[in-house]
Amino acid sequence: MILPGLVSVAFYRRPPRTWQIVLGLFFTIVVSALLGYWQDYGTSRVWENTVIASVGGVILYVAILIYLLYRYFPRRVRS
């Protein structure tokens, strides 16, 4: 779910393109929301869990993206 924007960073060592980041973020939000909705379907807390799962997915996506950018790019490119 978070692969489109991260694959090029991890394996090709070039910055991901904007569309890869946006597509990965979109799929992360959609899949996280579906998992949060499905987890408590039929209860009163279903929308609360959907929002929490979406926010958690976005935080995880951004954290992994920042880590991979820091880890795989040479120091001369980072400055």
C-alpha cells in the first residue's frame, strides 16, 4: 500500500517522483480507512476507528519515506 513512492528510493537511489508519492499516499489512506472501517463494522465507533487508522497510515508512510530518503541518499545530495 505504500510501495509506489518508496520503491524508487529504496532500490534505485533516486528521488521518487511527485506522482509516486501522491499515489502511495492515496492508496495508504484508502487501504487504512477500509481496514479501520472493516475492523469495527456495525458499532458506534466505526468512524472514529476509520479516522485513527487513516492518520496512522499517513504517519507511517511519511516516517518510512523520511527514513529511506535519509538512509539511501548520499550526504552530498542531502545538503
